[in-house]
Amino acid sequence: MAQSTPASPSTPPAPPVGAPGADQPIFHIVKVYLKDFSFENPSTPDVFQLTQEPRVDFNLSTSATPKEKDHFEVALHVVADVKLADKTMFLVDVTYAGLFLVRNIPDEHVAVLLGVDCPTILFPYVRHLIATTVTEGGFKPLLLDPINFAVVYQQAIAKQQAELDQLAKQKAAGQKPQ
């Protein structure tokens, strides 16, 4: 009788301390999953008669949450609100997440791994889900352009640093932080 293999990879066991490879860096995708999803199509069927070009309001955010030892949940949240004049054609709200094992990676690299590499892994799943769902809703697919998460991460760090600098200036001037 043939043995079956698990449908998804499990977390690799940690080698015993002192064993060869015990200190090797490990980055492993434990699981990728849909965490939250909503599709609203409030103006159908009337919206199908409209011929103007819609406006797309697109928002994206990421978060990383430590879980059990050496594990992090990284979530990618995308909201696309497509409107024609003041009428919502459709709204899609997706949170896709992954559980990642991060072991023996220097602390200074972990933030980049969680803020750039993990969202880059998750984004194709989000893009596919949105395109498929929008098509099922009766519209042409909403094809999201690729995102350079390294740039998004650098912009977030720069914004955070600017806010810290502003607080430091206010404190030095004797002002109350806003």
C-alpha cells in the first residue's frame, strides 16, 4: 500500500543543538491562507449599462504578528473600491495571510523578510482571487499591477523616521507632541 504525503508542508524540525546545520538560516512557508474576504456588488444590474471609465480606489497594507517560537503570521490586506461617478460598481476587501518559519536569521534582516519577501509571496494569491471574483461578479477582471514591496517597505520606514524626527524637534522646542 502506498503512503500518502501531506497536502502542505509542515514545519521542519529544528536540528539538535550542536548538530551540523543547527545554525543554518531557515525561511519556510508553513501555510498560505485566505483570512478574510468580502465582495460587494450593490449597483447591479443597472451598473452594467454604464459605459464611462470607473475610478479605482486601491489601498494596501501589511502586518506581521509573532506567533509560536520562530513563527510569524504575515497578512496582506487589499481593498479595491471601484466607482462610477458616485455609484459603487463593486468593492472587494481581501486579507490573505501566511504563516512563516524564520529561524537563525539575524534580527536586522527579519523585518525586511517580513515586510518585503512575505508580502511578495502572498500578492499573487490576492491578485488571482480579486481578478477571479470580479469576473464572477459580472465585470472585466481587475488586474492588479505587480507591486515592489521593497519600495513600499522603504517608504514606510522613511515615513516612520520622519515622524520620529518631527516628534524629536517638537520635544526639543518644548512643544507637546501632536
